[in-house]
Amino acid sequence: MLFREWRSARLSWVDAGNYFQSIPGQPTDWWSFAVFSEDRGRTPDRESVLSFFASRMHLVGALARRIADAPGSLDYPYWVKAELAVDDVVTVHDARSSTFEDWLGSVAKLSADCIDVARCPWQVHVFPGVPDPDEPGATVTVAAIQASHAMLVGSSARGLLEALFGEEGRPLEVDGLAPPAETTHPVAATTHGIARLAIWPMVALGGLVRANLEARRRARDPLPGTVAADTAPDDSPARPTSRRVIRILRPDLSALAGRSWTVTALGLTAVSLAMERYYRERGEDLPSEYAAVPVALGESAAGLGVNRVAGGLVPLHVEIPEPAQRAATIADSLARERARVDSSESIDAMHRTGAAPYPVFRRVSRALAHALASGAVPGVATALSSVNCGADVRWSVPWGHLKFVAGVQALVPRVDFMHTFARAGDAFAVTVLAPASDDSRPDHDIDRYVELLDQGFAEVSAAVGRVGAGRALNPIVVRRWKLSLIGWTVGACCGSRWPYRADSRPSTVTRTSVVQE
């Protein structure tokens, strides 16, 4: 009975990868920012904030857990029940920010360290009295949620925010999250780990023979969207990722009112235009023709745990000058890549990867992570993830209502700009995350890039508006990206089609110069 409880509480190999790859200096935690107005200037005190969250703790009981490691890391880590007291989860910070940009600076310092999942795999940092980025003299309360990717991905964002701030009091349910064990099970974990190490070579040999026989029976063409190996070694130093800069852009998408387009296709087109122009201004070539985009997997990927996603490589199609045509072409490429990644062959390969003993998996996965960070493996030009919290959002706190939701994802190694889209109701925000300028890239100018990205969104929206509704773009459901053994494994998105409503508010760029120490 104890062995069965421990076995069911183990993390999947994908979730375990997200767990041990988050290290100090290169955290991979997911951050979500919920910005609430402070109606009539009512800035809450610490007691009011804690009282509000204490009334919501019973709705997030699924997160009352921590991670326990197997002795000697011989087997996969597993979940163990933990107490869920509001004082252990919620921290109220003093409002010392003179501007919204100062607040983001504070969050950047917090996000420099990964969360301690051995104690609690999620935290809420509440900042009352932050200057409103839109209305001078007004203030907002920001709830910054930090969560381990081993437990929550972007697809869980809506459920968590709904449980914390929704009117209906709906308990959080995280699809694919293993039930926690009542206590630790070191004997079961050690025994199972040693047994798997002993029999795995024979299992791996059998799988290799079957794969070779299958390959002989059916010749296969190269998969679309794959990147060929780069024969020229990259001797440039790996770019640091521990110091980062953040910008938040809120483009005006009113031109798409009444139409149904995928935010991934629309946003990736704007990113494609911005990156093309950014590097052309500097006399440089685009680092790669591909963007890393997470692809949600179907029901056959249930055994992968919480992170039921895989990385897709989508061409930026910079050869197409017209924005509407580029958007349609990118949408088609997204559809083809999703079908390829979500195929039975791809998912079967993922399940086979999970059969490896944990020590083998850790060693190979970390070797791949270092290879990607050093440039030994072909990279991508950019990465994009998306979170759709839905059109019907009625989230609030006792002292105000929701203004917008934003988020931060970990950087892909050797990528200049990482993008996270977030939509809640009529509010749409784009967070751009980039390495801070350093000696190797002194001309790194994220402010100029954000200007070009803002222009790109305006051009794409106008071009789509002129073309008319036309055919709906192929739906692409994206979650969040993450580095793992099979390539880019990611998690941060739910929802595919986002109907945008008219909004008279002009495009707003929140100029934030945020550097993580």
C-alpha cells in the first residue's frame, strides 16, 4: 500500500525535468501578474490583504504540497502533503515604488531566485499602493504569483486566478497533477530506483531494435519544421540569462473587433516584423528563421503530467512582405507544426523517453541544456508563449477590480527576446523579456525593439482589418515552453481563438528598465 501511494505521487519525467532544471541564477519559475485598481484610492493594509487570501485558501487545496527527493536521486521526486497556511504562501510588501517601473524592478529582484519547492512550490507576492501605469496619481494592487513549472503551467493560470479572485468560489483543479503522498517513502523510492537501473539496459536495447526494424519497414521523409544540424561551430560566448530586462506592451487590437483570429498567428507575425526590422537596422542577419512555440498535446499525452506540451519550430516567413499574407502563412505553418508535434509517433517517442531511469534522464537532459546554452545545438530566433484567461473574466479584490494580467516566462538560452502574451477579458498584454546589455552585446536595445513591436502589431491589425474576416486562421492552442530532453518542452497557454472587442484606448507601452541582480 505504501509503495502504491509513493508510485502514484511521483512526478512525471517532464515535470521532474522542469523541477531540477530550475537553478539559482537561471530560474524557470512561471510568474503571473494580476493588476487590480484601487477604487476611490483605497489602498489595503497588510491585515486586509491577508484576510482576503485566508478566505480563499480552501479553494486552492490542490496546491497544499511540496516536493521530496528520492535518496541519492535514484528515482523521480514525488509530491508530499504540506500545510497550506496563508502566512506561508502570501507575502505583503511595503509600497515603496515611486513608479510602476520601480515595482517591476522589485519583482525582477525577487524572480532572480527559483522557488523552494521542498517547502512550498508557489508563492503570492502582493504589492499594494503601486502607481497606476495608466492614470497619474492613481494606485493599483499587484498580485505577483510565482509557481514552479513542475506544478503549474500557463494552462492552469485561469483556474488559479479564478480560485483566488473569482466571484463563484470555484476550487482549483490542475489537470495531470499527481496526488500527494501522506508522508515520505525513502525505502520505496530507493528500491524502485535501483531496480530500474538494473533492468533498464535490456529494455533500452529491445526498444532500439524495434525502432530500427520499424525504420527499415517504412522510410520516412524529414519532418517539416525541423532544423538541420549546424556544421559551423559557434564560438561566441553563451549570453547570460541571470540579468534581464522587462518591458510590458499593451497594443490596441480594436481593428479585430468581431473577428476570430488566433493570437499566436497574429502576435508571431508582429514579432516577425519587429525582429526583421530590428536586426536589419543593426546590419545583422536574423539569428534563425524559426521561433520556438509550445504546442498543447492531446489526450494521449496524459502520462506526461502537468506539462502536456512539446516544442514546435515555426518559420517566421520574413520573405513575405505583406503583413496579412504573412499572418495567414504563419497560421498555416503553426497548424502543420501542431499536427506533427501532436502526432502519435511524436507522443510515443516522449513516452519512451520517460522509461529511462531518473539518473540517466538527469544526466542526458542537463547535457542537452548546456549544449543549447552554449550554442552547440541550433537555436531559434525567438520564443513565444501565451496564456488566455478567457473573455468572460470577473475577477476582483474587495478594494478594486481587475485591470489586466501579464506574465513572465524563463528565457530560452541564446535568445534575445522572449515574448509572453496574456489576455483576460478585453485586456491584452505582451511581456518582452530580454538579457540585459553586456560587453558581448553593448548595442542591445530593448526599447527600440518594443517600439518596432508596437508598430508591428498596429500594421498587422490594420492589414487584417482591411482584408476582412476571410477564412478563420487554423486554431493553435499553446501553453508554455521549457527546455527538456526531447527539445523544447513548454507550458503556458490555454485557449486558441481570442475574439477581440473594440477598445478606444491607444496602445500603451509600459517603459520598464528592469534588471535582475
